[in-house]
Amino acid sequence: MSHHYDDHDHDKLLRWRDDLRDTSIIDGEFPAMALFLVKPQAIGSHEIFRRYRKEFEQRDASFAHLVIFGMHGISSTVRSLLDQTGLTESDLPVLMLAPAADPASLIAVQLPSGESIEGGDDPNGGGTCDYLAAWQDLLDRISITKPGRPLRLMGVQGRKLDGPDLRDLPAAALETAAAT
């Protein structure tokens, strides 16, 4: 049975694929590409996405640079994208990010799974983190990277994903979905 969120995410996946095909990511001025895979109850991860969207929009990044799936439900698109990246539903919510100059250098960063950015996911308790969250570190790096310069990811607290090129994920996910 198809759910509204399946249709919504599928339509968004088609748009992302088309925008990636029509946009020169590597030669562009914006330094990053980001993919958010979330779940509806992970409200903190939705807020993080909005912070990224604000930064990306202020710098005139295209839809091809930033996309989110799963806000309304764990769709077949989310499952297919997880499969393409070697991740599982237990990894949700997750941010996958690559430098625009090297979209195959994809890293996965775990996002807060609760209702807030801090608090329940804070290992120190009480919402007072004494460390910089990996998602915030990435956002800060993006915001200080000058147009036309490469985004540096050395030292980012994340998991390197072997193989997938972020530009190829939509087409691969569509093929997987069609096969099932």
C-alpha cells in the first residue's frame, strides 16, 4: 500500500535527480552537497535541516545541493537511499554530506533522534553539551568556505561511506525502487 509520504518523497527524488542532471555541482560556487534522511519523530533533525537550508539559500545553492527525505514517514525512497549508501533504518536520522568538488567523498553524520537538537541526545544530560556536534561543525565549515574554494572535511566526526557518489544516488535509488 502506498502512503502519501511515499508519493511525496518519490516526487522529490525525481526532482532531485533532474536538478542534479541540470546543475553543474563541481564547477559551481557552492562548496557542499547534503542529503538528510530523517524520521517524523526526530524533530531535532528537522530543525538542523532548516538551519542548513537557511545557510544554503543565503548562498544561492540549488535544490541539487540540499534535500531531505523521511519527514512524513519512512518511505520506500528513504529505504532505497539507505540501501544505496550501506546504511540501515537504525542509522536514522542521518546527514550525508560531500564536498561539491568531490561528491564521492561522502560522510555520514548521526543526527539527534529526539524532539530537540540537545537534551535527550546529549551524553552529558540536561542539554548542555561540552563538545561541538558534528552537524554544527560541518555547517560552520560550509559557512566559512569562500565561493570557489573546496570544502575541507578532515577531522569531521563522521563515518566515511565507501563508494556512493552523491550525484548518482537518485538514479540508483529509482532503479532499486523500480526493481522491487
